[in-house]
Amino acid sequence: MDRLDPHSTHGSTGPLSDGGQGAFPGGAPAGAFDPWRYRDTAGVADADLVGYKVEASDGGVGKVDGASHDVNSSYLVVDTGPWVFGKKVMLPAGTVNHVDHDEQKVYVDRSRDEIKAAPEYDETADTDPTYRDRLGGYYSETYSAIPPGTAR
């Protein structure tokens, strides 16, 4: 019988693998976070998500009002209804954890407070590079050890 070297890694990776990003359902995506690309495991596959309910990690957010599947530029526009006074929010595709097509729900791995605190959505801003950089940066920061919006 071969002996295993206790100093080498064998088998599957743990939940804090991939540079501390995690690799378990509901956790941060494995590898580098890309805010503008749907995760391969999300189950989006160019599906029409308009009308799907959106669930944050701690409750409902609203319904998908618009979606983009553009390469490296994908996002959801969510109508929050009365939750945030009828405003809309833009969620970069990378925040989508998974989609349940049977229930018509999109699950994002952010809390309602994180979504509410994001840069305000302006319907004319979805193509504005400055807005997209701010929004992508905000959601990327939520995966770091330092809370979003904190001076570095």
C-alpha cells in the first residue's frame, strides 16, 4: 500500500481553496470574481430571465425587468417595487449564484443591504463606462476582507 505524503495535497479542495474565494454552493465564486460574466455554474445559459423573482441571501429583492447577456458586459436590472421605493437596481452578472427555472427565481449572493447600498442605478448609465466601473468595483469589494466602501 502506498503511503500519502502529509505535506502534499490530495483529493478535493476545501471550501477555502482557490485563493480564499471558496468553492461551495452559496459561497464566493471560485477563482477571480468577474462582475460582468455569469458563472458557468449559475444555470443562466442565455435564458430570458425577465419576470423572474430575485432573491438575495436574506430575502426577496424584486423582479428582473431587463437582462443583458453581452460578453463581458452581462447584468440584470431589477425592479425593487416597494422595497426600495419603486427604484431599479443593476446587478452585475457575477452576483448571480444560481437560477431556478422551475420556480422562476434568480438567487444572488448578496444581502439586501449590500444591494440597497450599491451605486444608484440610472437607466441611461448602463453603457456609461464610469458607472459600470464604480458598480463593478463596489460588488468586487464585497468579496474582499475589507467591507465595501471602506477607505483602503
